[in-house]
Amino acid sequence: MAALDGLPPLRDVIRRHELDARKALGQNFLLDLNLTQKVARTAGSLEGVTVFEVGPGPGGLTRAILALGAKKVIAVERDARCLPALAEVAEHYPGRLEVIEGDALKTDFEALVPEGPVKIIANLPYNVGTQLLVNWLLPKAWPPFWQSLTLMFQKEVGQRIVAHEDDDHYGRLGVLCGWRTDAHMAFDVPPQAFTPPPKVTSTVVHLVPKANPLPCSAERLERVTQAAFGQRRKMLRQSLKSLGGEALLVKADIDPARRAETLSVEEFVRLANSL
Ligand code: SAM
């Protein structure tokens, strides 16, 4: 049966182009176009929006984004084997899909920003997903070039992204995301939805930049969270010793006997600003 967008079913695309999934590239493909539409819809309206996608693979999510009306998709894919399949999608949507062959970790996304709004949507390769997210969260200027990030991660990473203080998953990633964005988990996706199925459940996370995050240097915030969570069971006077220990904590008006996981984002910002 042909798919709703008139393009061939993804199973056929994969067979025809011999796109057997490669583990080293984090290839777990989504073949159900209802599910890829659900992921794309999580990003909200795509009318007039340019979408940056990482890892389009055989193009399932890309097709959903285009069918939902994105003005354009700029997709970065490392695996050259996927390019002919993506060229078929590009032909079906003339002028609306640009594929860049390359490593997303080395791609200067800001340099690709066109006129008009940009959203990022991706089913990320698990081995580079967290690093890409951190890169998108760390630009000096804020708000960033993107209006939202809608990203598929392993569920455990999703839980770390949205975690708050006193939560088991709270750590450096939760502080960074909580400082600059409002993040929530939209829905889980079970392993069997992917080809091949990964070992664990996945989740779609949606992040929107805060208009006015608390003023702070990202580099200082990284330094305090790295030290504090590096020894998360210890009291902060101990774990922050190399950064000033008790004196730093007193300056930031934080009890030196507390532990990293009990500090709110606002308190971490206070610590960073007291360095
Ligand atoms: N978007 C497709 C889907 O949802 O079915 C594929 C998702 S698959 C989880 C991850 C994709 O990212 C693969 O196509 C893989 O080749 C690609 N990839 C892996 N590492 C990459 C990198 N460093 N830069 C760009 N793409 C990468």
C-alpha cells in the first residue's frame, strides 16, 4: 500500500536502497508514518518554518515534516547510502528539501539559518544526541536561532533533560536545560516501533527557549555543576572545594552541608555568579 504522501512505503525504500541499519551510526528507523507525524506535530505549527533535521536516514520523519507543511527541511545525514532515498523525497517536494551529507557534530547550524523561523526536529542517533543538544543550548547569544527543539532520545536521557531538584535523574543536563529552556517529555515510543528495535524505550522531548533566562555565564555554570555532581553524594563544601568550598557557598547564601541534587537551577546560577 502506498503511503498517504504518495511516496512508496518506507519498507520498500529501505529494501530498494539496501539500507540495512548500522549500529555504529545509531540507526533505528521509524517506519510508521503515523508515528513520524506524531513526532513532527509535537513541534507545533510548521507553516512558514524551516526545519533542521539531523539524521533523516530513509526519510520517514522528513516526509512527515514536509507533509505537515514546513516551508523547507535542511537535513544533515552522515550515511551517504541514504542520499538516493532522500533525493526521491526531494523530487516529490521540489525546492523544499536540502540534504547535507556530513557529521552533525561538525555542522555550523547557525551558518545555515535562513530568513524566518527555524525549528529543530530529529530522531537523534543515540551516540551523539546529548552532545548535539548541549551544543544547541550553549550559544552566547540568547534566545538562540531556533524556536523549539523536538527530539527523540532514549527515555533515560529524556528524564535527565526534564529533571528538577530532588529528582533521581537531576544532574548537569537538567540544570543546563532548566536554566535556558522549558522542557517536557511529550510521549514515549516503545522499542518495537523502530527497525531494528533498540534495547530501551525512547521518548520525545520538546524544549522551548526561555525568553529571559537568569543572567549567568554558561562556562561558569558548567564548572559548578561538573564539580557538584561529580561527587553528588557529598556535601557541597567538600565537592566544591577546588572552586572555593565553604566561602563560595556562604557568598552564594547556600548551606554548605547541602548536596548537589537538592539545589535548584536558580541556586546553581547564584553559585556560578559567585565564582
Ligand atoms: N530519521 C530517521 C528515522 O526517524 O527513521 C533515522 C533516525 S536514526 C535514529 C539516526 C540517523 O542519524 C541515522 O540515519 C544515522 O545515519 C544518522 N547519523 C548518525 N550519526 C550522525 C551524525 N554524526 N551526523 C548526522 N547524522 C548522523
